[in-house]
Amino acid sequence: MVTRAPFLKTRYGGYHHRHVPKEDAELTHVGPDTPCGEYMRRFWQPICFSDELHDLPRRVKILGEELVVFRNMSGTVGLLELHCPHRGSSLEFGLIDTRGIRCCYHGWLFGTDGAILETPGEPPESTLKDRLCHGAYPTYEYHGIVFAYMGPPDRPAATIPRL
């Protein structure tokens, strides 16, 4: 690799700075299981503006994760994994319900906390909804911004965002 001169000593010396330094993956990658990603998940992250949440869910990509954010008909904001655990359809096409979001494929209903509330099409004696949950993150609204804590659930962020 070519050594980049930190400062140029001549005018029009852009030729000597044409090489881009190598990426520092430890500082620039924020996906799951990366050092910076795990660090950033310990803080409340801005997800969207409150006024963007109406009658349709919004697909978002935060810290390398594909998620869906929505406001249920009761006014609570939810942030869930994008794909339904039942058949993998995208919840961005889901139907917003009073208690959460309903998958458009088989109609499973997910609460804002990830609880599976209804499993239409399953036998009445099925205990799936009582045993399983869908991936979700806690949210907080402040001054028109929706924040989410994406870190370990057993170590919640100490401070709620204040602007």
C-alpha cells in the first residue's frame, strides 16, 4: 500500500492524496456482533420522526438491522424485526391493529413488545403464541423523535434521551 502524505507541501498536489486509506472496520462497521455496533446499541438511537408514523408501517435499517416501525391504533410505537417468524413475509406490508401489527400473509398479530397475540390458522389448542415471541426493541418518543434501545435487554440504557 502507498503511504499517504499527511500534509502536502505544494499547491495542486492532489495527485499525492489520490489513494484512499484502508477502512478501519472496528470503527466503521455497526452491524450485529461488531465492536462499534455493540457499543452503539448501548445508547438510545433515533429511529424516525413521530409524524412519519400514520396508518402504514415503515421499513427502517438501523445499525445494520432490517426492522419495521409502526404506531398501533392505541398510540404505542413498536419496533420489530422485519420478517414474520411464521412464513418470513415482510411486516412492512402488515396491517396496523389496535394492539400491534398483523402479518399480511397469515394474519399473525404481534404486540409492540414482540409478544405473539394471535395465530389465526393454527389449531385452537396450539400453544405457539404462549411459548414464542418476535424480536422487538423498546421505543421512547421525545420531542417528535422516536428512539429505540437496541442493546442487551438485561442491561438497559441508564438514561432516556433528553434534547
